[in-house]
Amino acid sequence: MTTYRTCPRSGLQFDTQAEKLMLANAVVAVVYLLVGGILAVGVVLTRWPAVHWLAADNFYMVLTAHGIDMLIFWIIFFEIAVLYFCSSTLLRCRIATPRIAWLGFALMLIGSVTTNVAIFRGDSSVMMTSYVPMMAHPAFYLGLILFAVGALVGCFVFFGTLVVAKNEKTYQGSVPLVTFGAITAAIIAVFTIASGAIILIPTFLMSVGVIKEVDPLVYRTIWWAFGHSSQQINVAAHISIWYAIAAICFGAKPMSERVSRGAFLLYILFLQLASAHHLLADPGLSTEWKVVNTSYFMYFAVLASMIHGLTIPGAIEVAQREKGFTKGLFEWLRKAPWGNPVFSGMFISLIGFGFLGGISGVMMGTEQLNMIIHNTIYVPGHFHATVVIGTTLSFMSLTYFLIPVLFRREMISPGLAKLQPYLFGLSMYFFVVVMMGAGTLGVSRRHWDMAMGGSPFAYEFPGAAYLMMGLVGITGVVAIVGGALYIYITVGSLLWGRKLDAGALSPKTVPIPVVPSTVALQGHGSAGFAAPGTFALASVFLVAFVLYYFINWKYLSQVWGLS
Amino acid sequence: MSAILPPSDRLWWKQPLDRVEGTWILIAFIWCMIMFAMMVGWHIYGKQNLSTETYKTTRELFTAKTQAVVDKYTVRTETDKNIPVVRPPAGSDVYLISRLWDWWPILELEKDKTYRLHLTSMDYNHGFSLQPVNINIQVVPGYEHVVKVTPNQSGIFSIICNEYCGIGHANMVGRIYVK
């Protein structure tokens, strides 16, 4: 029997079965964040040259587990919770087939534990990418396949819930923008998981000896359609969360639905092509293929990200100006609730994702520039800006909103929670900048010893590279402390936080009230220039982008000729 | 009204754009086209473009070809492993084997001369990372990648493996001399 709970603090209505699913997925996600965070200690303290903590075999094992637990398990468990929230909660409907949703959850849980067991046995230190012909234990692949099937089930429950809402008419007109963003993420997820299955199933069969060979280049090409695309799920998901937080904290409405939805549509059409970023330095693929794909077909997905980067702060600015913060270009921003971790985390995430993750991503994705970056530590520098500052920090901000609303607990240590996004976000800013600096000097990623002590030809990196890797260690430790604070606050609130009033239960859903359309038609109008402060910020971004882009071309023009 | 509610205007796609959005979309679009043109243009005017010349190969075939060049052009050997230092004529085909966990042989090239460098791996994926120049190329087993290189400075260069290839990965370093 379906029952609905209306949260007295937010007015959101939860299907109690969907709520349990969200809770379970979010809790397991946080557990994986904890595991991945502990593993991060091993990674940064080994790559910090003065400490060089773990032995090589343990380092590669820990690095494999850190990548998979963070990039796949933490993020996707949380995303499944977000998908259920964006469908069942935002559309005020029952969740489709809750039993099947629990089956999906169970598959994900069993799969993720299986893969972890395989890694910690020590014979599956193949990194997250597991390039053939290097082989892991069969359980490594089996776990990933089970997990992927479970996640796919979750995506279909999400789609089914959209159908339920439509059929039972719980809303009028179009779905909310945030739900539209979640649909984008789920569509990308289906493509991603299918690619993963296409390549991991034969690899699993190869590991148990049923088939003899998987071609290494075919593996790389299809694996990245899974590996990179899964990061595009994150982009669509965390951008949806930014829109949601702008709406929650400011009541902000999109500057125009058409532009924001159009940008999500560009993601659906072009974002997937980016898996080519990883293959630019590969043999066997034509230049035309590389250029078209790596640029997301003429940078249309970059265009989409640049649009979201404007419209989200723009929507906040418009909402703030309507509240009377109209002085100068930036009063709206100065008077924003910087002490509220839901907002501060989201805004630190947005700025860092754009300036650090976005710009560096385009550099690496430029066919020729890739040659001075490929497989250096610049690459993890980039993706820590996208998936840690972008995705993880957004998820953290959303959690601070969900603790009272979904978990029904009062947050413990609100002072620490206020500090956490700054500590974590800003230390990650430094962390990724020094990583990219070290990468520019040629330091390799996934490398145990930058001094190469065991080789007769040891290359000595410049002192600046050692300095930057030392700073990677220091800022990495600070970021881990920031991450630990998040886990302490979240888990602590769940365990010891004061229980809050759950709100009224009802056997029937209350449909979303229809607002008369005359209210909306006022819009912002084409004559205005409604968000000048945001436009100024965006211009600063563009200047940084253009300068850094051409600096890299200058750098490339000085290296050996290649043709 | 807000982004977490359905658009209150059912015909939301008819709502006009704000000038901030319109202007930014135009600027961003132009910048995207410039970046695309830059990538294509560098293929015409730039001097650093990665070749796509690739052949399927096997361990035996590639080893034989490498050995032939080593036999013909070795000028000396280095280290206690007697790694040959090969000095091929300018413009010729040069072969470099990557395997667990070394690069073989050592190459001695001439500045400002062009060579056809053949790369493959005998086992796992490896990464050709030329330092301190910082050129990075993926090396994939089964595929022979022919890259035309023109060193523009003389000195001692190291090839660091930057694709994880197992426990000895961090010690997989090769050498190129440029005279």
C-alpha cells in the first residue's frame, strides 16, 4: 500500500517506499565515499615524494580501489537516489515497481562488494580502466557487470516512475527543469551501461578462459564509451542539482526554460562523443574521427556547459535582485547565504567545475594539445576538478538539504557544516591546480615513484615538479579532512541527530497545484539585461579560457615536430 | 515557477530570451567555432600533429624488424645489460620495442632530421612519454604506430612509461640521444 509523507519543513511530498530506497542508496553511497576517502590517504601519501608511504604493489591496489569506489560506487549509488528524488518526489507520484527497485539495489550492492573483494585479494590491481590484455580476477569484472545491471534497473524504475506520474496526472504540462536534467542523466546512463556491458562481458569471458582474446584497441574504444560517459551522467546530474539548489535556496526560476532545456538537449545529443578524449594519442583511429568526436561535434556540448554556467548563477541573480539586492553588479552575490552549506557548497562547486574542470577538459580534449597532457598527472588534476569539486561537492551540498528533509534529523555540528564546503572545496581547488602544474612538467599519473629509483636511466624531474607533488600531498590531506567532516556530520546526524517531526502521512498524493499562466508570462522579457553581474563573471571566465587555451598552443608549438 | 516545479507557462518555449542569455550564447558559440577551427587549422599550418599511420603487427614480426635495424646500425652498447645504441640514418625507419619493463633499444638521432618511429608493445598497453619535452603517445599491443618525429633540440631524453603496466611500471625508462 502506497503512503505519502509531506515534509513539514520543505513541503516536499515523499512516497514512503521511494523514500526508503533513496535512504538506502544514499547511505551505501556515503559508505563508499568513506572507503574511497580512506584509500585516498594511501594514494596521496605515496605520491607525496617526501613521504612515499606504500610499497608499489599496495599502492597500485589502493589506487585501483580508490578509483572504482569513488568514481563508480559512491557516485552512482548517490545518483540512483537523486533519480528517485527527481521523479517520485518532484512529480509527487508513487515510485514504479518498488520491489524491482530493491532488486536493482541488491544487485548493485552485491556487485560492488564482489569487485572490492576481488581488488583487495591483491590480484586485480588493474586500475579502473582494466585495459586488456592485463587481466584481473574474474570476480572483478563480474562485480562490475552485476553493479551495472543493478544501475540499469534503477534507470528503468526512474523512467517507469515518469510514466506513472504522467498517467496518474500528478502534474500538468511539462516536467520540472530539474527532472528534465535527471532524464538527461538517465538517458546517458543507459548508453553508458550498455557500452560497459558490451565490453566487460567479453572481458569477463576472457578472464575465465571462454574466449581467447579481446582486441586491446577495441577494448579501449568501447571501454571509454562507458568510462567517460559515466562521468557525463555526473555532469548532467550535478548540474540538475545546481538548478535544484538555486530553486531551494532562492526560489530561483530558470531565466528561460527554453535555453536551459535546450542546453540539456545538446548534452543528450553530443556529450557522449567525449569518450574520444581518451583515444587522441592512440594508433589506428583517423584524424577526422578524433577531431569530430573530441570536439563533441564542434563543441556543442561545451556550448551547453557554458550556457548552464551562465543561467544558473543568472537565475540566482535575478531572484536576489527581485528581493531588493540591486546595488552595483554584485550585491546579490555578497548578500547570498554564504553561511548555508547547501548554497556555499553548490557555488564553490559551480565556480571550480567551470574554471578548473571545464577549461582543463577542453585543453585535454583538443586533439593536438592532448599530446602534451595525455596520461600525465594533469589528467587526474582535471577530473578531480570535475567529479570531486563538481559532482561530489554538489552531492555534499544536497545532503545538507536532505538531512532534515529526507533523513528527518537535525544536523549535528552546524558550525562544522558551515565550514566544510570551504575546507573541502578550496583545498580541492589547490589540489587540482598543483596536480595540473606537475602534469604540465610531465609527471605521470598512476606512477609509484617519480624518481624511478630502479632504472639505470632514471629521469630527474625539475625541482618545481617535486614541489608541486609535495603540495599535492599536503592539499590532498587537507581535502581528506574536509571529506571526513562531511561523513562525520552526515553519519553523526543520522545516528545522534535529534529526530524531527515526520509530517502527516496520507494514502493519497496531492497533485502539484497549477499556477495560472499569466503569472509566468511576465517572464524577464527580451528587452532587459537581467543579470549583469553574472555576465561580468562569465566574461572573466571567457578571458581566462581564451588566454589559457592559447598559452597551451604556444607550449605545443615548441615541442619536437610530429607529423 | 522554480526549477523544481513544472513550468507554469505551458508554452514555455515561447517565452522570450533575456538579452544576457542571448548575448552569451552568441559569444560562446563563436568561441566554440574558433576552437574547432584551431584544431582543424593546426593540421594545415601546425608542426605537431600525431600521425595516424597504423598497421596490425605481431610480436615476432615486430621483433624481427627491430632486430634487423639493431644489427645494421648499432654504434655501441650501454649499461651492464649491453643495451644497443642504434644510430639510424636520417629519414629511415626506426623501431622501438616497449615491453615489461623497458624500452629497447636506445636511439641516437640527429637534430632537425625526421625519422619514422615505429611503436608497439610486446605485452600490455604502455605509454611513450618523452621527457623533458613532454610528448605523450599511447602504445597498444598488436598495433604498429608509425610516428614521424623531428627532434628540434639536442640532448639526452628519457622515455618514461606513463601507462600503468604492472609492478615494475615505475622503473620502465628508456633513452633517446639527440646530437
